[in-house]
Amino acid sequence: MDQNDLESLLATLRQAQDSHPGTPAHPAQPAQLHHSSEGAPSQHELNSLLTTLSALPDAGTHSHSQSPAPPAPAHPLNSRTKDLSQLTFQEAVPRVNALAMDPHFLEQVEQLWDEQRTFELRLKDERNRYERELRQSGVSPVIKSQRLREWDRRLLVRWAQLQGEQQEKLRALGVPTFQQTTDPTLLKRQERVIDVLVGFLEDRAEDGQ
């Protein structure tokens, strides 16, 4: 999930909660790869995280159409992973284009996307269930809001953990610019590389592969 997506990730639910304190937040759309785990999250970060979770369909109604992940390729991709993390975006693009010629590579990247989608749906379902329990317990709106904010902060810790895991997996696949980092400049560069990869995945979906 990228920084912009993560920063857009909490506002709709919070807005829905503030305007309708007695009703569960309404659902929005998943994101793509990133967030810093350093320090306490700001209210803006919490608000933006809930935006994406609120837009997702309920886990019970979501239809997941992705095909199961294929076995790992016989040839290891670690041979591609020299120290590529410091490449500029311009240097990274030709390498990403070359990687995308390998169908096994695209399958593994697609699996990461599937895992993230499942993670987002689970978080949304957990938060909605917790909010419902608070409402049924009869606690005051102030206490309910406080406990939801505490839950959201714990959620951000889990999200940061997922981000680090995804960064490491993409690094192991040989994707340039990727390493575990919370540096905003490096995250922005990774985000641009992700945009290139998404284009290949969309082309792959259109081709029915």
C-alpha cells in the first residue's frame, strides 16, 4: 500500500462515525503497499486508514476471482537481487520491464496483491465487529470513540508489519528500489515502481492470463 493510499485509508469511516455515531461505518477500496511504523500514528493517518477499509465490501459478500497461486518457479529469482534498492526510478524501469517478461514473476506479484486484499477485508470485518460490540455494550459515545481510536492505532502497527513483509518479498523477487524502509523518499520511489508493475498486472488480466 502506498503512502497516499494509506493516508487516504482512515477518513471515510471516521467521517461516517462522527456523523452517525450510532451506526457502523460504511464501507471503500483497497490500497497498494506502504506506511511508516515509526512513532505514534497521527489522527490524519488513522482517518485515512479507515477510508479504505470502509470502502471494502463485507468479507462475507466479497467474491475473490483470483486463481490460486502457482508453485514457485524452478529457477530462483534471487540471482536478480543484486543491490538494486538504491536505483533511481529511471534506472529501475528497464529492469522491471525485463522482470515482467517472466510469467512466474507476475504470478508471484499477483499473489502479493491477493494477500493484501484478503488482509484488508479481514481488518475491515474485525473493526466492524468490534464497533458493533461496543455499540451493543451500551458504553458512552466518548468511550466508544476512544476505544475505536485505540483499535485503529493497533491496526496501523499490523499494517506497517505487512508493508515490511511485502517490501522484503519484492526485494527477494528482484524488484529494484525495494528494501525494508520507512524513508519517505524511498517509499515514493517504490510507489512509482509499483505503478509500473500494476500496469503489467492489468495487461495480464485483460489478456486472460
